[in-house]
Amino acid sequence: MIEMTIFFLFTIGFVNYFLYRVNKRFSSAYEELELKRIIPFLEEKGGNHLSHLILLQDKDVYWAQDGRVLIAYKKIGNKLVILGDPIGEESSIQAAIREFNKYSKSKGLTPVFYQISPRFMHYYHDTGYRFLKLGEVAIVNLDKFTLEGKQGAKLRTRLNKFTRNSYTFKVINPPYSNDLLSELKVISDSWLGDQKEKGFSVVSFSEEYVSCFPIALLSDPEGNIVAFATLANDYKKTMTIDLMRKSSDSPHGTMDVLFIHIFKWAKERGYQHCSLGMAPLAHVGDSPFSFKKEKLARVAFLHGNSFYKFKGLKEFKSKFACTWEPKYLAYKKSFLPIVVIQLLLLINSQPHPKYVIDKIKYLFKNAG
């Protein structure tokens, strides 16, 4: 009996490893081909506040309107969750939304657009979508940002202190050495602690991902990196402070100083705006006049996504933000609590045993 158990466990382990290698080989080749098409497309058409997250390579891509529009999405349950607005020629966006609607219906699935902008809301409305506010994206107007005067006194004092203590800032560009990537991984793990990385709409650390972008580094007097951030852009005039991590023993105010340096660097290079990403639940469900569904979503996210301290995140970004852009969920007629739960599962996704079963089916189906 013991021998059979050991054999069984060994077999399962071997199959899992084999499937992992097969999946990695096939998916890597596919993703490489997709990226060779996606990056030139974004460079030509321009992206949006989330387009850089396509490089996480954890999403599928649908090319609508004969390749004029890119839609990044991921399946969960009976939903296809699209990340942000469709990207491409504005004249084709409405038709692309309708096309993906038909595509989803043909698969027996329901499309959900996550973090859409007000700009195209009338297109979603005319296609039968309902809306739920998710939060607001913090935007820094780089021409207006200043540390002068009373309002900038605290940040100015903090920056001067780090400068006196010989902390240094620089931005480096890929390719990166294995030693540097390993050092950044240590910092990232220190920042995470016992938490797990997230996905889909929340950036996570991987050597492949950070190697796609310039990286801003803040180092101590001994030259040790204490904080870093990847710098993405929308291929227009907006830069995004994307993956941001600091070591657990970094001095108080480290991220403030890193951000201030990044703003100066971006402004010098012609960027007009800097996005700090979304503050989830910012001005959502906190008013006596809020819709019941917004109050429900607020409770669900607060209790189901404890990794993020929503109030603290909003306060931190408020130090720098000049404007706030609302983002919405566009969904078809559905039981909203189920949609919210599926979104939480998608962002907090963990490997599932069904993954192995699906891969076994794939191998048998494609054998020979």
C-alpha cells in the first residue's frame, strides 16, 4: 500500500512537471508571437492607463474590427472580463464592443468590462451595459506639480533630508543583469512579506515583466537599492508609476522621495502627466446618497481584498494627485454580488486543480 501511494504521488508529480514544461513551451512561443504584434500596435495606436499590464502575459487577446482594435481579457466562470477599454482606432471602438459582445455570446459567456473610462460610456450604454463606479485614478499634472510654498513643505523637507544623507536616484533601461533582477526580487519579496502576488489588473513582480520597462532606483549612501518602480507609458504623453516596491527596512518617506524624483525625470523628458494608478473605492459608496450596489461593492472589496489598505492608498496618492479620473465596471444584467466575487477571485487568483485536468485533456486531444 505504501509503495502504491509513493508511486502514485511520484506519477502525479511527474505529470505536473511534464505538463508545466509543455505548457511553458507552447504558451511562451504563443506569447512571444503575440507580443511581437501587440507592442508595435500600441506604439502606433497608443494605449491607455492599463495597456502595459498586457505584458504580464496572463490575459488573452482578441483582435476586433479586422485587427484595428485590441481587447485584452481573461475568463473566470461564465464571464469574460476585459481589462479597460478596447484599444485602437476610436472610430472602431463602438463596433469592437458590439463585436466582442457577439463573440462572448457565441461562447455562452457574458462580457464584463473592468475599469472603463467615462469617455466611451455611451458606447457601452447603447450596447446594453450597466455601470458601477470602482474608484478613481490619480493623475499628476507634471507642469503644475511643485514643492514650493506651504503645500509642498513636508515633501520638500523630506526630499532635502534624503539628499543630505546621500541617497541617490537614477533611471536605468533594459536589458538588465541577473544580479540586478535578483536584487530587485529580494526587495519585492521583502515588501510582500507573507502576502501573495495578485494579477490581472494588479501588477506583480516577474523578471520577464520588469525587464520590459525602464526602472527608477533609489539607493542608500552605500549604493544599496532601497526602493524601485517600473515606468510604463501609454505611448502618448502619460507615464505610469507601475510596479513599486521598497525594502522593509527602508527609511520613512522613501516612496515619497522616489515619486518626487520620478516626476522631475518624467517632466524633463516631455511627459505631461504621470498616472499613479487607481485608488479603489475612492468616492464609492461613502455617501448617504450612494446607490445600494455601490455600498455593497464597497463592503465586498473592503472585506475581500484585505491586502490593500484602501483609505491609506487614497491618502498617499492625494499627496501628489492634481486630478482624479473615475473608472467604472460595465456589466450586463447579472446578479452583481456574483460579479464582484468573480472579480475578486480573478485579481486574487491562485492555481486550481482544474488546471491539471485541462492540460491532460489538451494533450490527449492534440496527441499525434
